[in-house]
Amino acid sequence: MASVMSSGMIRGLGTVVVFLAFVGLALWVFSGKRSPEFAEARLLPFADEPLSGEATQEPETRSTRP
């Protein structure tokens, strides 16, 4: 007996794989032990520290000579 997978079976397996990946990602994101890491990352857009390369560079000026 030949084992042939139909396109419906392949699509069904793909759906199951994507669903399991979604559940795994959701469990990882809402895990209690990751909360401190995400709390720190949540505040990164409000950090006032300039990047190390930007703080030491002088602004470039354009020459007015033709």
C-alpha cells in the first residue's frame, strides 16, 4: 500500500505546526520569569543616553566656497 499525502493533509499539518509555534511563543512571552527582561526592554525608547558614536562627533559644516 502506497502512502500518498494529499494537499489537504499537508495543509492540515502546516496548520498544526503554525498553531504549536504560536502557542509556544505566547507561553514564552507571558512567562513570569521573563518579566524583568521585558520590563527593561519596555523602557528602552525613553532612555536619555545618547549612542556612543553620536556623542563624540562634531556636526559637519558645509563649505560656502564655490
